[in-house]
Amino acid sequence: MLQILLITFPFFALVLCGYIAARKRMLSLDAIPGLNSFVLFFALPCMLYRFGASTPLAQLLDAGVFFTWLLCALVMVGFAVAVSLNRRIRWNDASFGALVAAFPNTGFMGVPLLVALLGAQAAGPIIVTIVVDMVITTSLCIALSRLDGADKHGFAHAAENALKGMLFNPMPWSILLGGVASAVSLALPKPVTQTIGLLADAASPVALFTIGAVLARSQMMAAANKHAPIPLRDYVPVAAIKLLLHPLLVLLVGAAVVALGLPLDKFALTVMVLVAALPSASNVSLLAERFGADNGRIARIILVSTAAAFFTFSLAVTLLT
């Protein structure tokens, strides 16, 4: 356990550094979107491209990982919505709560952390889960969020926004290009490869630092807007669902798939369970803000899951490896 904590500590310490920097105003809140843009449009796509290009195509097209992860994501969304809906939390808030319950922080945290723990071969299953969550899970939750009529443009407009978000998100495209490069054994010119490498190497530290800054900004904005106190029951159970139920569900469903003799590698299953054990994706708070959901609640779910994951994720790694 101590050895695992020694590996995971620097990753969570960088999140804490970003949180402190924003809370203490050492980092201007206006600078956070710039950090986000650097990670989203430059560093992380280069990292994903590099992993995709160096991963055998068969791993990137692993149907067992894809459909197992998709089934678990759908169950998580349905369960989280069902337990959240009440007179105060309607479809808009419940749907984005479901998204943070089902969508791990795979891009910003999971890729560098799991590759450090398990080696480069973990990249294949991770990339498949990213595609499912960004393309299907996110689009589904955005569409569900419109069911209570919170948006005057209605369901069709929400579906259009979800599609646009998917098309203009650089991460799926970088994965696709990496897969194509892997399939045709493409070797880029050395200066281009070195540039991609520099940006890819910057992805992990900047992304982790940015997670902390985004969490701090969400809290500060909620306080500045005099957000009413949020009951613990509105966000702590969702964080628990993310950290405990999600990995357990993936483990049980994956074990059933393996027992039935369906194509799912046991190492890939281990990777998937550890991805599910990651905290909630920090970018969901940005989506919640954009679609008028209760961003104070979403930010608290992300913050609680990120803080608790230092212990729960380390425990999961200890039990599975």
C-alpha cells in the first residue's frame, strides 16, 4: 500500500498545488481557461496521439472493452439519475450529477497515472473508455438534461449542441489519428515527432495542476454568487457512487464477461476497474455551467471524489495489482 501511495502521491499533490494557487490568487482565475485550452487543444491531444500511434490497432478496437464499459456507463447513468431525482433536483441537475458519477477523470489524470502504474500497455483500454465517455456518455447526459424543459430550445437543440461538442473536441480526433498512424505504421519527421513529444510530456503536470485550479474556481464562483448551502445528501452520495459503486460494477460485469468466455482480456479488465476508481471528470463542471445546471453541486461532487480518491484509488490499486 505504501509503495502505491508513493506513486500516486505526486499526481494528487499537483492537483492540490493547483487548488492552492487558485484559492490564494497566486494564479489569476482569468488564466485558468488558458491552462484548460493548452491542455485540451495542445498537450493532451499530443499525448493521446502518441499513445494511439504506439498501441497495436487491435487494442484500440477492443470490442470487449468497448461494450463492457458502455454497459456499465449506461447502468451508472440510469442509477444515478434514479436516486437523484426529487422535488429540488430535476432532470438538468440529476443528469449532470449522473455524468460525474459515470465519467472518470481519465484524460487529465487517468492516462498518466495508470501508465505510470501499469506500463504503456494500459493505454489501449484507457483510450477505448475515453471514446465511450466523451462520445456516448456525455451526449446521453446532455440530452437527458433537457427533459425537464430547462432549455427553451428543447431536446433537439441540446442534441445538436452535444454533437457539435463531440465534433469539435480534439481528443477523439487525436485518438483516431493515432489509430490511423498505428494501422499504417506512419513515421512522422523527427522535428514533428519531437514537437509532439514535448507537448505530450507537458500534458500530465499541467492537466493535474489545472484540475485543482478548476475545482478552486468552481468553489469560489459558487461563493461569490451567494449559492445557498448545499445539503451533504445532495453530493456526498454521488461521490461515493463514483468511487465505490462504479469500480465494483465494472469488476462484476467484466468478471461475468470473462466467465462467459467473451473476448475481454484480464489485464484490460484490471485497467478498466482502475479507470472506474478514478475521481469524477473535472470538465463536467464546465458543461454544467454551460447548460444551466447547479454547478455548485457538481463542483462539490468533483472535489469530494478527488480528495477521497487519494485513498480509495490507492486501495483499489493495492487490491488489484
